[in-house]
Amino acid sequence: MQFPLETDELKLLADVLLEQDPGKNDALLNKVMARDLRWDVDELEQTADLLAAKERSLRDEISRQTNPARKAELQQRLALLERVLEKVNEACVMF
């Protein structure tokens, strides 16, 4: 299954993958860096799980944030993350 992602969405996905255990998601990260989004169902589900976990942690961070500028920045990142997660979830359903 292949799905389209914008440049900013690819960057966010790469950032989320890089935040994980070193080496654990190298194959996915290599595909993202090569803009090769022809993934199998396991890769899509793994990505959906990672993004959902990141969404939860980002929401927690936003709720604790007292700096308005930083909070706005985090909310923009959350909106982007939600957009990517929605695309990944749609690809999972279509698989």
C-alpha cells in the first residue's frame, strides 16, 4: 500500500521514528528518508501505533506547558501529527 505524504509530514514521521530505540525502526526510517511509502500492513500498523503514542505524549506535554509561545508551537506539531496519523489509519483500513 502506498499513500501520499507532504514534505513536512515526512519530516515529522522521520522525527518520530528517530525518537524511538536506536535501530528498532531503521527499515521504516530508511523508507521515509527515501520517500518510499510502499509499506505492508505490519509497517502501517507499527507506524500508526508509534504516532498514536506520540500524540498522547504531545497532548500531555501541551497540557503541562505554561509558555504560550511553546504551547502554540506544540499545538501546531500536534495538528500535523494528527494529519499524518489520519493518513496512516486510512491506509490501514484500505489495506
